[in-house]
Amino acid sequence: MSRRIQKAAVIGSGVMGSGIAAHLANIGIPAMLLDIVPNELTDEEKAKGLTLEDRAVRNRFSEGAIKKLFKQKPAPLATKSNAALIQAGNLEDHLEQLGEVDWIIEVVVENLDVKKKVFEKVEQYRKQDSIVSSNTSGISIEAMTEGRSKNFRKNFLGTHFFNPPRYLKLLEVIPTADTDPEVVQFMKVFGEDVLGKGVVFAKDTPNFIANRIGTYGLLVTVKEMLKGGYSVGEVDSVTGPLIGRPKSATFRTLDVVGLDTFIHVAKNVYDKVDGQEKEVFEVPDFMLQMRDNGWLGSKSGQGFFKKEGKEILQLNPESMEYEARGKLKAASVEMAKQEKGFSGKLKTLVYGKDRASELLWSILAPVLVYSAELTGEIADDITGIDQAMKWGFGWEKGPFETWDAIGVAKSVERMKAEGLHVPAWVEEMIANGHDSFYKEENGDLFFYYNGEYRLIVGNEKAINLKQLKKKQGVIKKNTGASLIDLGDGVALLEFHSPNNAIGMDIIQMINFAVEEVSKNYKGLVIGNQGKNFCVGANLAMILMEAQDDNVFEIDMVVKHFQEAMMKLKYSSFPVVAAPFGMTLGGGTEVCLPADHIQASAETYMGLVEVGVGLIPGGGGNKELYLNYYNSLPKGVDFDLQKVANKVFETIAMAKVSTSAAEARDNHFLTASDGISVNGDHLIYDAKQAVIHLAEHYTAPVKKKVPVVGETGYATLLLGAQSMHQSGFISEHDLKIAKKLAYVIAGGKVPFGTEVDEEYLLRLEREAFLSLIQEQKSQMRMQHMLVKGRPLRN
């Protein structure tokens, strides 16, 4: 049967349930959010004269949850208007509506009996063949189906999202013996292509994959801390980015998760396993005492860490008192920082001979062995375990990739010498002459499985540029960028300078790309797979030239950048920009002239130059103005001043969108631009957009632009001048505002004058150059480079 999910229902409106409903709304799927009916009134409801029969009372939990979505950080909603797609309801008045939905997701309290009662109700009202799933973090999926019909069981499975659902990539899909394979396959495709998740199939075992291994690793770390006499701060200083883990490391992660939640998850496994494994899952006494004290972490204001004024204190597990936070200083840590690449860093750390090395080896080795022991039991193969830890816990490398990085044979020899039981299949792998869990041949990746290496087959939409370059090479590259053949007549311009900052090397490659693509390709994608799309121009280079009074040099670079953007805009082929993550300043300016922007759902766009004492210099002011102007209905009178005001406000306040949907609200994206929910599919989606545009492509024709001129300039400045007089902005802020207003207004011309783009670019460049020579602007640039935040002078 051909399935589609057009409407969903989420049962349970807690943080997780409302977060899943918000994620569905973000991707355009309407969702009902249902919860129980309250059995007593609040004081507020009594004061309003409400009764238990009033709708506002009966829907109190779900309506309250929707209101909380607007206050939560990070924001569950990509844009506030998405909340309109979530309908509040309750489990008495709205059960019949379950017959209208294609997917019902249960997210109630972690109690098997409660869940079974919910499913008993659901079965009475659901439509035949609608999918029903549980978002449990570890209760048996099979046990939940007891007493349910055959049709219910074949359409039932576990779908374990990670919190917060909008941001965390992992979706564990857990089928039962009765789940129809077609439903399982559908949920994988739907999970990747529509929900934008990384889907991993998990077995129906306690805590599934990521929580099983993640909880084990955290408890091993806590116990090694106590055994070795390390402090909370010392452990966190070496178990974060240094070893390819998130900044929150170990104890900050526990504070964010909540100690009560963590203890519950640990107990889930503790109750179902035995022997040595059971010992590890026994939560230390001091953590139980923390829970009893209400020291649960971020939600209670204190946990392993506590903020006092500006100082962050750490908990001493022995005295149960807070003290100054410590860091682990060791030679291996300093040496690892000098190493390039994950493998070099990790080998230096785990094979060193100091306290940091001892700690890291002691917490890493058991997790690697444990992951190997569970292969086949919690997941079919090693790839599922590695992906689950990367997508669910933010590890840079999964356990088996980590094992490869430190050397499998060398580490196994040490593990055995120290009495660790290494699973037989790992020893057999080494005995058969295989020294790694993964290997690469001709740009293809293989993983070890039952005595042989199998090809990793991923979703065809997940194009990996690193693998592609290994397979096909590059057309041309320099220090800042490469031009790559994406296949099907489409080329890709990839930035790879530090932070993908734009300098002359990238500008030169843009010019080369325009020339090469016009001769030999259908069109061009501008995209990459770095940490962020592009954080702007090379600020350090610009500041250095400014301090040396090389204004001519800066003028030349800005002019070249502007010209390159115009070449992209008016080229004979379609250009599609594929931004993601931080897309700031020059990064946004690269996207705006493209024929189409295909943005990742998590794209943070903004023209932020004001923050460093400048204004956009690569055409950003002009392009944002044109986006606003072109979005207005044709043939209808409109107020041109409002367009100028909006653009001025967006740039002067350095507004950065918190999602691609908000970037559309701010006119960085147009109504016809696309949004990719799955970031791994971004390059593929952008390539398809090029192919589609190339079918009937004609280059845009240059048109003149009406501006607000002198009278509009005066209007734009009114707000800034009153803010200056009230002391909200400094003298220098006002100077920047005047320059920006002059550029957006189109200079000293009458209101409504039509000017060409080159004229506006000249105004932009002149304003940029005059500001860069200002001492106070240079101080702002210096401050941003050193401190990483704006200076208000």
C-alpha cells in the first residue's frame, strides 16, 4: 500500500511530546496534542469562575504545553507561526479525531501499565492501518502490544526521538516481531526524507542503543572519577571536544539531561541485566543523595555545577559541598592539542603516561569492549551503534570508529593485559589479519561483519563530498575553495578556508567557476560540508590591511567581491546556494544573488557587519532591498519607505534568523526558495534544483531599482537619532547608521528615482571604505577577533 502521513496525533504534552508536535509543525504536518483531563481546578481557574467542564480547563495541559513552546530555549518552533499547526485537545473529548490521523505517537509517562491503557483507548478510535508508535526511552515495545489486535500489532513500533526533537538527529526505530516490514521500511524513509532524522534500527532491548551505551559510558566515567580522585571539573575538561565529544562533556551533560531522568534511565537497565553489567548500572550513593536534595541540574539551578554570581562552582562528591572549578593539566593534553586529526590526538591522549591519559584510557576501553559485546544484541551491526552515538550523543566518532583511531591490535593487547574481556569476534578479526572495523577502497566505505567487509549503503540523497572527491578528484582547487563535478552536468563550488571565511582565494575560485561552468556544465551549486556554511569575510585580513592604511588594497578586494557576486547573478546558467549553520555577513551575501537558495532547516542567516563597526560591502544591502521590493504584489500601490525601513532595521540591528523558516520571514530567503529538513540531503536537493532550473533557463535581465532618496534618508535616521539622544546607542553607532541609511536610501536623489545596481554597489563600497578607516570600527573588529563578541564603543 502507498502510505502518506498528512496528519499526526501526539499523546502526552510534556517537554518531549510538545517538542515532537513542534517538530512535526516545523515540517508542515498538522498535529493534535492530547493529554489527560484535569480532575481539579487551579486557583487561577477558580478566580476566572471556570468549571471542570470548561474547554480551557479540559485542554489545560496541552494548551499550556503549546504556550511553553514560545518560551523554551533552544526554541522548539522554527518560527512562531508554526504553532498554528498544533491543535490542543484531551483524551476524552477528542479521541474520535484519532480516526482522522495517519500516525499516532504515544509520549506519556514511562510506565508500561499506563502505556497499555493508552493503546487500549487508541485502538478503539484509530483508523485501520494508521501507524501507532511509542516514544519510550527503554520500555519493551513488544510488551506494550499485549492484548492488541493483529492489525494494531502489524502497524505498531517504537520511534525513539532524542531531546530536543528539533535539533537532535537520532531517531531509533524499534520494530517488534509482529511489525509489518513495509511499515518499518516506510518509517525509515519517512524518518530520513520528511522528519530529517538519522534513522537507526534498534532491537527491543533495555534502553535500545544510544541510551544503553551512553549511560554505561557516563557511569563508568563517574566511577573512575571517584576511584582516581579526580574532580568534576577535571573530568569535564578532558571529556569534551578534546576527545571528539560535545562541549557539555560528562557532568554538564548530566546537568542538562536532569539527574532524575538519568537515574531513571540507568535503573531501566539495572533492573533487567545481571553480573558485572548490573554493577556498572548501579548509580553511586552521592548521586542518589543529589537527587534527594533536589540538585537535579539546570532545571533546579544546581547539580554537578552551580553558578554563584559570575563564578561556576563544582560539586565535591565526598564533602557534598561546592568549590572552585578545576581543570586537568597534563602533558598529554598539551601534546594532543598540537596533533592534527582525530586519530593523532586520541593516540597521544590514551597512550600517554599521566593522570589525564590514565583517566581517558580507563573510561574509553570499557565502552569499546561493551559496544563490541552488544553488537548483534542491540543493533544488527557496528554501523548502527556508531551512528546512534554520533547522532544521539553528539560524539564525533562512534565507538568502533574510535577504536580504529587508537589502533585495534595495540589497544586489544593492552585491554587483555589489564584483564578486560575482549569479545571473541574482535579477537578473530585480528587473528584473520584485519586490523580495523572499517576500511576504504576507491572512495567506498566498508564495515566488518561476520568475518567479511560489507559495503556501507546509505541514502542516495546523502552525498558525501569527502568521498566524492576521493572517487572523482576535483576540477580545480586553491587554498580557499574547490570546484567539484557533482555529476549530471552540475558542478559544486566548495569553500574550505578556515571557518570558510571569504578572501581573495575564494573570489578567484568563484570567477573560475563562472567561466568553467558556462562552458562545460548545466549549472552550479555553492555549498560545502564544513562546520558552518560561511561566517563572512576574512576579518583578520581586512583589519590588518586597514591598520596598515592599505585602503586601495581593501577597495580592490571589495570591488572584486562585488563583481564576483554580479557574475553569479547574471551568469548564463542557474546558480543554487546551499547554506546551513552559520551563514553570516559575506556568507549571506554569497547566497542572495543566487537564482535559488536551498537552505538547511537549521540555517542562521544575517548581515551582521554592524557588529564590527561596518556595513555589508558585497552587495548585501542592495540584494536584501531587492528581496523585499520583489516580494510586493505587482500592480498594487505600496509604500516604498516601508521597504527601506524594514531593510534598514534588519541590517542595523544585525538580525540573525534562528532557522531557515525565520530567514524567509526576514526576506533572506524568498517564497520560492527551498528548505531541506535533513541537512545530509542538502547538496542533493540543491543539485536537483539546478537540474530543474536548467531545463528552461534564461539569465535574468538587469532592471533599475526605485529608491527613497534624500527624503527617505531623513526618515530612516529619525529612529537612530532619537535612540542616540536617549543614550541607547553611541556616537559611533549613529555614524554607522547614517552610512547605512545613505546606502539604502540610494544617496542624494529625489524619492522614487530609479537607479541601477552598479550605482548602489558604489555607494555601498564607499560607505564600507570610509567606516573601515575609523579608529572605533577597527577597535570593534579587533575586539570581535580576540573576544568573539561585539564591542560597544
